[in-house]
Amino acid sequence: MAAAAVVAVLGGCAPASDAVRQPAATAVVATPAATPSATPTTTSPTTSTAPAPAPNAALAAALDKLAADSRALKSDAALAGVRTAVASGLASGRKGVQVARTAAYQTSVRSCSQVYSGLSTTRSGAATVAKAAAALGAPASVRQRQIASLQTSIATVRRLAAAQPKSGTPTAAEIDAAVKAATAQAAAEAASLASTRANTADGLARAREMVASATDIYYKAC
């Protein structure tokens, strides 16, 4: 009985090597947080480009019309023909009067045939001037309408340009150059037409005076 108790007591005190081993605690190693880079990040500023203004279609069309009106005024063969004919007729008339006067008064022997020849030449020159004057009406009217059309185009371009932003297209420089050139041209052509009309009227009057002078010489001398 005593022996059994000893065994029981001894059995309850097992060696440490026989004890159930507990798993060792796993060490948790702390991972350091990522350190921000010391180099600053440079962000490029965003630049926005304003869209180019759309071309002004109405103003561009007005400038095209202005250019077309300007080209129409470059030359006029009919008006040039009138000026040439008037000058030629007057030259012929002066020559005729001189022939008549010389034949009547400046020779030792008066020649009525030469006086009449001078009168005929003067009349022919006057007829040339009269024909040119009669032909002036139509081309002069056409020219006047062309000048008026150019002046209207100038006014239209100026009106449309005044309402356009400074950065618009066509540019202010283009508009100014076109308007200045057209304005100068319109003024020059108006002056030229007025001069042609005045010179033709004056030439017609002078041609009639020449005929009267040559006729007077003829009837007095012959």
C-alpha cells in the first residue's frame, strides 16, 4: 500500500523533459515605413492657348468686292480714245487756221484755194472733236458708276471693320492698306473723269471758235 502511494506520487512528478512543449512565440519584426523621397517633384504649369478667332466671312467678302471694283477702274479704252480724239481734232483745227491765215495775209500772192484748204482742215478737226464729245456720254456714265461702286465698297469695309475685334481676321493692317489704296484710287479716277469732261467741253468750244476764225478769214480774203 505504501509502495503504491510512492509510485503514485512519483508518477505525478514527471520529468521536465516529458512535459508538453509549447510552441515558441514568433517574433514580429516591424518593417519601417517608406520614407518619402527628399527630391521635390516639379510640376510643369499647364498653358492654355486661346483658339484663333474665326475669319470674318462678311468682311472678307467685302474686301474681295473692294478689290474687284478697284480692278475695274484700272483702265478705260473708251475714255482714253475720247481724250486722244479731242487732242487730235484741236491740233488739226489749229493747223487749218494757220494755213488759212498764211494763205490770206502772209504771202505776196493770195491763194484762196489754200485759204479754203485751211478752212476745210479746221472744219475736219472740229468734226473730230464733236464726234469725240458725243461719244463721251456712255463711257463717262459707266466710269461714274464704277467710281460710285468703289466708294460704296470702301464704306462697307469700314463699317464691318469697325465692328470687328482688333485680333480678328482679316487683320487691321490688311484692312487699312486696302481702304487707303482704294480711297486714293477713287479720288484720282473721279478727278480724271471730271478733267476729261471739262477738257472735252472746252475742246468743243475751242474747235467751234477755230472754225469761226477760219471762216471769217476765208470770206474776208476771198
